[in-house]
Amino acid sequence: MNTAVLRAELRLFRREPGALFWILAFPTLLLVILGSVPALRHHRAELGGLRTIDVYVPIAVLLGMIVGGLQSMPQNLTGYRERGILRRMSTTPVRPSALLSAQMLVYGAAALLSALCALLVGRLAFAVRLPRQPYGYLLALLLAVLAALALGAVISALSRTTKIAGAIGSAVFFPTMFCAGVWLPVQSMPHTLARIVGCTPFGAAAQALNRAAAGSWPGWPHLGVMAAWTVLLTAGAARWFRWE
């Protein structure tokens, strides 16, 4: 990957206040708002003795990568195609694939930074325990980021314009947030619904992160679901993506 392209993409990302807020700040801000509600800091039997704020930390961790992968990155890449930037790059020594790699690296790093902020704020502000199985947690986190970026690449591949990318991204965004447990934590879902949600990339990610946070290995079925979705979505993006 061309380092000059990466530096340019990083500078452009830093100049996007919307992306910076929704990817880096919003998940942590949502966590702070929820943690400020006294009722959400009480231990609940239906959550296995955990507090609501405890189960929302993994959700906040996932939220940044969902926003970046499903909405910000696809519109950015589609905008490049729509304005002919990718076509012009194909005539230079810098290949369009360098731009795609730089985009994925920038948004992936932003998602991981957002996750780190949520974990630290949860620990420092609300005494949420850090993951007891850190290696399993990190593995699940990396697979979730890859799945988000692969899904974003598919949205980019299927979208001719930024408006279409925004519409598809929004259509996928809300079901994905439900699967991640934003409105109803996975621990509170009926067993059958939780199993169905666990077959989606972010439902599996939420369950894997919860297990690792509690001290257990994330579970190979959940890790396998994320890996399978990543491979499938990457193959689809590679097949359907067009540079112009």
C-alpha cells in the first residue's frame, strides 16, 4: 500500500467532523448518557447479576465500527467513484487498490480507537470491569472490524452514487444495530431470537465480546460466524466492485 495515499486519507478523515463524531465520540457519549441513569447502574438478576451499563459497553464497542463500516466508508468510496477519482487514479502509478486499502485501514483504526475509548470510559467512569479474557476479546474485536469493513465494501460495490450508498447503508444499519443489542441487549432476548441473532456478524460479535468480558473464551461458533461472513462479504465485494 502506498504510504502517501494512507497519509492523505488520514488527513481527509481528520477533516470530517461528522465521521469523527459518529465513529469516535458518539459511542462513548451514548455510554456516558446511559451510565448517568441511576437505574441502569443496578444489578439485575435477568442479566446474570450484571448491571445494564455492564452489558452496554460491548454494544458501544461495536457501534463505532458499525457506523464507520456501513455508513461513512461506503459513502466516501462511492463519492470517489462518482467524481471520477478512481478512474483517474487507474492511469497513474498509484493503483485504486491502494486507496481501498488505505480507506479500510483508516476506518478500521478509527473503530478500534472508538472501542478503546468506550472500554476506558466504562472502566473509569462506571467501574465496568475490563475484559477478563483479553486475548479472546481482542480476537473477537478484530473479526468484528473485518466483518464491518467487508460489509461496507459490499455496500460500496453495489452503490452507483452516494445517495444510493447512504440509502443502502441506512437500510442495513438499523437491523445491524438491533442484532448488536443496541435496543435490546442479547442477554435479554428470548433464547430463540438470541440464536437467530447469533447467526449474524454483529449478533455473533456481541455474544463473543460478552463471553470474553466475563472471562470465557468467545466460543468458536461465534468466531466462526464472523469469519465466515467476512470471507463471504469480501468475495462478494471483490466480484461486484467497479472502479468507475
